[in-house]
Amino acid sequence: MTQGTGSATSLLLASQPIFDRHGKINAVELLYRSETGLSVADVGEDVATAEVVYQLCTAITQRVNAFKVPAFVNVSAEILLSPHFLPLTPNHIVVELVERLQPTQELIEAVQCLHARGYRFALDDFAFKPSWEPLISMASYIKVDISSVAPAEVKRHKERLSHLNLKWVAERIETLKERDIYLQLGFDLFQGYYYARPTPVYGKKIPTASLHATALLHVLHQPEPGIDEIIALVEADPELALKLTRVANSAFYRPRAPINSLHGVVTHLGLRQLTSWVALFGLLGDAKSEHAELALTRAKACEMLAKQDALREQDAYFIGLISTAELLLGVSREEFLECLELDAATTEAIVHRKGDYGSVLQRIEATERHFAMRESGLSGEKDQLMTLYCHAHNTAFELLATLAAVR
């Protein structure tokens, strides 16, 4: 992915390849970068980790897949200890445990659980301190900063741990001489300026407001989403939690008594309505008013047409709304759908207009064009769809008013 022009691209992060003994790329390390020049120390490790993982999920997955190599990612202690950890399957990443982490019993147990789930770990900038011994048996990689440890000491530790199935990575290789020393020591992988400097990765950045919404939508579209997990994800985004609470208590839903708990919000709205509202807030956070109007009108029109066709209305509403991601976020539908991991039928409807719901979406999009061009004198189904679309357009104004009240 290369830098474009104008406002279409943003600095997402940096990527530095890791090479094998034959000079071929074996992996890439993803590094936090900010357009404002802020460092990891400035923003905090939790924010930096979340940002890098988010860009991996959305903006550069195709780049990493093209390499067909794992991505090494530094992960903060708080995220390691989080019950939700990372929205990535184990085959995507190698989790780097940096030396500044404190290997507490709680952290060791968290690593044990993640290791059992198939996650791979690299001990980064490893200094061979005794407190890290419990983690060595769960590591797939040991990364050694050659500028901080003498070769003789490294050799001694490498021989001591030779019984373990580990790959050894030499970091900060800057000269041919350094490369040769660690080749002779039997290291497997190499990283540093001698091979390649970190390369900035540019692309279209999905608004941060969509981060929690994306994770929540993924859970909501599981066959049997757990209420506790849904509530925990909503709680992780206080702004989203507040908005959903206001929606549930609004005149739009007219609750019999005030709802003051997230459990009450989830049960009162129901999973399908909750899914639609989460998608709305995730997609419409920074959208222009005219774009939001079109998105809501399309979603409502799809819902109304699905009802006529005896299809599931909320599914059609969701498909209509997600189909506007390119307009609202400035990224392709494919990119946004990739991080949602929806079922194949929903994805085919949105991307290729296939199936019953794809047909609904296609007919509504055709009606949008008639509406935009102020066409009149339509006949048959076209006229009926125009009437339906106008009704959906009016309903969208009411929904926008509700949204404005809860922002």
C-alpha cells in the first residue's frame, strides 16, 4: 500500500520486515505511527496497541495476506488481561511481550490461556531475566536486541534453551558483520536497518468511532451471541453505552418505565434493533448530513420492500445500511465487510447484489437514481417503489431527529 494524494490517505502505521537466513521475508512487525508525531509513550501502550490492531483488521489486512507471513504486534498488559483480547484469529499474528511488561502471576495465567487457544508469542528485547522463565516454554520466538547483550552471553543462553522449540530473532542488525556473527550463532531470523528500515503504511483510515461498533457487530452476528459479552463490549465504549441508553428511553420506543441498566437496554431493544443502532452509530459518527440521510433512507426502504417480499425486515435494513459504508467512511465495502466477518449470504447481497436481499438492495438503489433525478411518470413496480422510497425518506428524517437528540 502506497501513499496517495490529497486527503484520501492517512499515515496508518509502519511495517518492518523480518528476514530468514536466506534473505527472504518471513514476517513483518507492525509499529505504531501517528501523523501528529506522537510516540507510544505519548499516547499510551493501550491506545497504540488498539490502533495498530485496528489498522491490521481494516486497512492493511490485504497487505499482510499478500506477504503470507505473520504480523508481529506489541501488546500492552491491559489488553493481554482483557477478557476480549484481540479481534484477530491466532494465525494472523504473533503477540510480542516486551521486556517492560511485569510478568505477574495474572499475566502469566493470561498468556497460558491464550497459548492454549493457539496464539503465538515472541519475547521481545529479551534480557534473560529469571522472572521471565515461566513464559519461555510458551514462546515461539525469542527476540534479542543485539545492541544490549554481548554475543558470548547470547550464545550461553541459547545453548541453555536448546531443548525448546524456539526461533531466535536478532534485532537491530545494522551491519554485515553483525549479521554474520548471529548467523554463526545459529539465529533463524533477522531484523534491522541492515535489511530494511520501517516503512510508513498509508491508506484510508476508518474513523475511530467505528472500532467498538465493528467488534460489537461481529459478536451480534454470531449464531448465538452472548448477552454478557454484548454488554461488556458496550460498556467498553461509554459514549456508545450512553447513546444506546438514550435511544432505549426515547419516545421512539416508549418504555413503560425508565431503563437505567445496559442489560435493560439490550433486552428492551432486542438483538436485531440493537444491531441496527450499533451500525448507525458506528457508520454515521462523522458522516455529512446528506450522506446520513441517503444511508438511512436506503436502509428503511430496503426494510419496507423486504416486508412486501416476506423477507426478514431487520436483515434487509442492516444490509441496506452497511452497503453505504463506502459513502460514509470513504473505504470500500469489501474492506469494511472483511473486519465484520459476516455470513456469506449477507456479504454476497451487499457486494454482488446476489440472493433475495441482494435483489432488494439492487431495486432500491435503482429507485434512488430515479428519486435523485426527480423522475416522474413512472409505471408499474417503478412507480410503487418510488412511493415506498418517498415514505422511507420521510421516516429517515424522523430517525435523524432521534439521532441528533442522543449525540
